[in-house]
Amino acid sequence: MSRIPPDLTYTRSHEWLRSLPDGSVEIGISDHAQEQLGDLVFIELPQVGRRLAAGEACAVVESVKAASDIYAPIAGTVLATNEQLTQAPELVNRDPYGGGWLMRLKPAQAESHAALMSAQDYSAFAEEG
Amino acid sequence: MLALLGVRDIEALFDEIPASLRSGELAGIGPGLSEQQLMQLMRERAAADGAPLCFLGAGAYEHHIPAPVWSTITRGEFYSAYTPYQAEASQGTLQSIYEYQSMMVSLTGMQVSNASLYDGASAVAEACLMAVRANRRSQAARILWPRTLHPHYRQVALTTAAGQGLSFQSLDYDPVSGQCVLPQLAPDEDVTALVIAQPNFFGVLEDVNALTDWAHARGALVIAVVNPISLAVLSAPGQWGSRGADIVVGEGQPLGCPLSSGGPYFGFMTTRLQFVRQMPGRIAGRTLDLDGRPGFTLTLQAREQHIRRAKATSNICTNQGLLMMAGTLYLALMGPEGLERVAQACMARTEELVQALCRLPGVRAALSGARFHEAVLQLDRPAGPVLQALAARGILGGLDLGAQYPELGAALLVCATEMRSSEHIERYAQALGELLRAAPTPVPSGPIDRTVSA
């Protein structure tokens, strides 16, 4: 049974989004996703400053058996990426909602994540999968 | 089965291929030849090639191949080995790929190599596509390359990159030295990569340090296109300028591969570790198995199309295993000293050839730049008929440069490798001398040399 923190919102492509106090958002992949992918060996993150559209492929996570695209849950500009992941991609497996965060975005519009799934909806969605 | 597929006949399965590309029947060859008849036919056809004395280079070079290369290569274990997908059943193949990669890294002064590509031309195309992916700063997908990069390499890259949004700009060469001339660009013009050919198509050596530093100062990556034999005497691309080249490619044919009327050959590609995930082609890596014992396997496969599909670095999912093996054996047998001797012999022979031919009235060396093992010679009459007459005397005199470089006038690209002895060179000089004396020249545009003897 994978963890799904209730205070985050989720996408159908298994990304999570956390609103930060300063108005920016933090993004990562869910516990379910990291479990499915297996041990991650490499993460390719976007350049800081890049503008993303909602749903745009913006990163790649590579495990021993697959390489998966990560999609921006909302439109925004990349403020920061988790540089620790270059040396330690396994952080995403060990701590997908904390130390395994992928990037922080400045949202293009406020409250744009209202369209994302709640933890409850994501739980139901992930169960079906 | 045809009925099941709902197809009227076998031919209908080939409907997608345009009629203009279908070869139809083989002219003059009846159906159902016996093995004996076929062998006879092939022998007669092969003999038609003759065995001319070769002074032709232009991308493929005749070198001595030590006997153990092909006696080893034709062993069944190497000759018919398939791609080593299953590591536990392919340690020999994988180890030989790893040895090849190690040698190419050492030869080019870079950090990682792939398992080889199809040939030099497609390797250049792949390098351009790779540079566009790897240069994250650049948005332009714009490649600068010299006109003195092999014309076939440019043509293949244009064909390959046509659908991928790359643009290519040609750089001219200095008509006196034959070296590449850098363009005047606005300071903010976005260049993704600069291709440097060393030696260039004319055999001339470029100022690679200046070119490399110019490119890097503009935020462009450097793609080095090099002759592997020349690397025994020239500085390795990893040492060019203050940072070294970023991607190194070239034609591997000179390493243990016979001319074979144009192929098969192999292309090599090496790069820096930071770009390894953008590199196309197979990569063999060394690792430990479950019991902690060393072994080899294909690695970084998430770049390749069987995992990444449309987002793979390339559609290549193979390597030129047999020819790569020939190259590896050649390098192992020759060693650094042997390779250096081959390179120096080639340079000396070419110098000897140029001297011998330029002694003839009506022949002059066109370019003043230092050269490796090829030279451009200008004649006092069209090159085509001269080459034909030489061919009739069993001499491949060189390449007519008229089609690709008309500004050079009547010009030949000549080459002498370590395979051309002084006797061979004397034979060429004699034959050319006779031809030039026997036929009248066209009216000269400059002062007539009245000292020419009849």
C-alpha cells in the first residue's frame, strides 16, 4: 500500500505538487511511481529559468529497466532543481515526498492546481492502475 | 497465407516501394545457376576491377593489414556473432567491444566511446544531432562546418538531419593555405556546434587550437572529425584548445579494414563523460555480477530505442561488430609505435609523390598548408581525361576535384600511403609525364614556358 500524503495534490501521471508559503510549488513523483519504476539510476532535470506549459514533459527519471518522462502538473517557470539527485538518485526511491523532490516552480497563474487530484482521488486512481 | 492476409500475390506486399526503385531482373543472369556457374560468373566479374596501383584516398585508404587480423576475424565466434543482448552468453563479444572502446578513448584523448557506428559519414550526422541535444544553452540547432569536410559526410548529414530541424552553414577555406576560414559573426549569434576536420578533405592540417577556442568562446560545442592513423602523430582532439573537443568522430576504415570497393567500414565516436547520455549507439560497460566477479554488459540502454522508442538518441541499435573487431586487432598488433611508423611512412611517401609529380611541367601543388598524407595538385589541362588515361595504364591517379570544388580549376587529390613504394611513385611520375608530353595543352592563360622540352 503506497503512501499518499493528504496535504498534496496529484496528477494522473503520478506527480505530486506541494504549495510552499512563498507562492511557489514543489514537485516530485509519488511513492506508487517510484515503486513501479524500481531503483532510479539517473534523473535529468530541466534548466532553471525554463518556462513550462501544463502537461509538458520536463524531466526524465531513469531506472535500470525504463526511462520515464515527468510532466509539469501546472504551467510555470523552473525556480530550482534538486541538485542532490545528480549524486544520489536513490533519494527519490527512499524519500519521494521529502528529500526526493525534483523541482520548484513559480506558477504561471495562482491557484492553477485546483484542477489536480486530491489525495483521496489519487488513491482511488492508483488502486485501479 | 496470401488468402488470410487478403493479398492477391507476393508482389502486392511490396506495393509501398515506388516502381522507380525496384530493380527487377538481374541483367544477363538467368535463374537457377549452379554453384559452379555462379562462382565462374563472380570470378569473371571480380576480375573486371583489375588491380590498379592506388594513389586515391579521399576518405578510404589502402594500408597493410597484418595477417592475424583477418585470420582471427574469420573465426566463427567473431564472424557470425550477434548483438550481445544476453550478457551471460556474450562475455567474449562484450569484452572485445570494451577493449575497442578503451583503445578509441586512448587514441582520441576523450573519456568514453561507443561500440562503433556504420561509417564516418553517418558518425558525423549522429555527432551533429548529438551536439544539438547536448548543447542545452543553444536554441538554434545551427551547425557550422567547413567546405573542406568530406563532401559525402556533409551530404549524409544533410539527408539524416533534414527532418530534424538542423541548419548547416558552410565555411570557406583560404585559397592559399587550404585551411578553414572562420566567419564574421555578430557577438550574440547562436551557434550550436563547429565541425573541425583534421586533416581536412584536401589533406591540409588546420589550426585546431584556434578553431576550438573560438567555438567554445561562442558557447558552441566542437565536433572533431579525424583520421585514426593521423592521431599517432597529431595532437589528440581531447587536447585541442584549452578545453578539448566535445565529440570526436571519424572513419575507422584505415584500421584493419580493406577497401572492399567502398565498404563495409565502421564509424567511431568518443566524447566526454558529461555527454554520455546523449551519445547514440551501443556502449559496453564493465561491472560485477551477483557473485562479485567482474564481467561485461551493454549499459546505459535507456538511451536506445528499444527502451526510449521515439525519444531515443538515435535509431541505430547495432554496431559494426566485425569491422570494429578488425580495427581493435589492428591497433593491438600495431601498438602506438607501429601506428606512428605507419603515419610517418604515409607522410613521407606523400611528400615523395608530390615532389616527383611537381617536377613535371604542367603540375603544381595548389595549397601551401602543412599536410598529412594527401595533397591537391593542379594540372595544365582537365583532370578527368588525365585520370582516365592513367587508369588505362593501371594507375588510380587520384580524385578529380572539379565537381565539388570547381574554383580549384583542373585539380586532383592524390594520396600515397605506406603501401606505395618509391618504384610505384616513379611509375606514376613516368606515366603522367608521358601523358602530359604526348598530348598538346590548351592555350595557356599566362606566359608560355618556352623551356619545356618536347
